[in-house]
Amino acid sequence: MRTRQTLFTIAFAFVMLFTNEITAQKFSGLDKSPADIVYFRTSRNAAPAVKVIYSRPQLKGRKVGSDLATYGKVWRTGANEATEVTFYQDVKFGGETVKAGTYSLFTVPGEKSWKVILNSDLHQWGAYQHDPSNDVVTVTVPAGTDNDSIEAFAIAFKKVSDGAHMVLGWDKTRVAIPISM
């Protein structure tokens, strides 16, 4: 009896291992735009002042402005769900006052400048239901370039004297939105 239980346990473990291997192979790479979170802290040990949750689409040979983040069209500023930005205190976002809270982030890319939009509707898939009547702030910032190409869309913070620049980077495009605390 004990041998039968041992054999059953070994067989069950083998089947589970094999099934997990097949599942891992079948679904590996399923999320082609993995989620990421980035924080801005005013100092090393400070609580976060800003948090951004977004997904990171890949170029894969496509071009920003035509194939991805199309010029002149509202973009979710990432992939999957619309990017969400949380401000833990009132800030100036691109020079405009924004109350502490969480907002969806949309952009309208352009060759020379990008329109950056904070919207009060949360948990949106893409920009399909973007409702401009719920835009809290819209600012326009210059679009720059860099010599280095970034394969996966990225958001980072660059500390400046009165806060930070939230930098959007993809391919050789760079867009910096000033945030002052």
C-alpha cells in the first residue's frame, strides 16, 4: 500500500512538473509589454512624492510617430491600461496646479512637441474611452531627441532644484514634463 502511495505521489509530481513546463512554454512572452512602476522621492529616505504605473511596449522594428505613439492622436502613454500617475501632494505639472491624487496620463505625440494630459477617469484600457471633458490639466512640452535608442518605452524622473522632470523616452525621442513641489 505504501509503495502504491509513493508511486502515485511521484507520478503526480512528474505530471505537475511536466504540465507546468508546457504551460510556461505556452504562455512565456504572453505579456509583451510588461508593467513597471517608477517613483520620485525628494530625497533618498523620503516617502514617494510621485508614483507612475505603466506598461512598457517594445519597438520591435516599428517607428515612433507612425507605427506607435502616432503623431496627432491621443495615446495611453504606454501599453495595456492607461498609465496612472499618483501625486502624494499638490504639485505644479508643466506649470499648472494639480491637486494630490491619481490621474490617467495621456499624450498626443508630435514631431516637435507633445501634449500631455492628466485625466480624472481611472482604470481605462488604452485611450479608447478617453473623455476630454474629464481632463484635469493639459500642457504642451517640447519633444527632444537623444543619440541612444530605447527599445522599451520608459518613464523616469530627473531631479531638478524645485522638483523633477518626468521624462518619457522611446527610441530616440525624449519628452520632459516639469513637476515642481
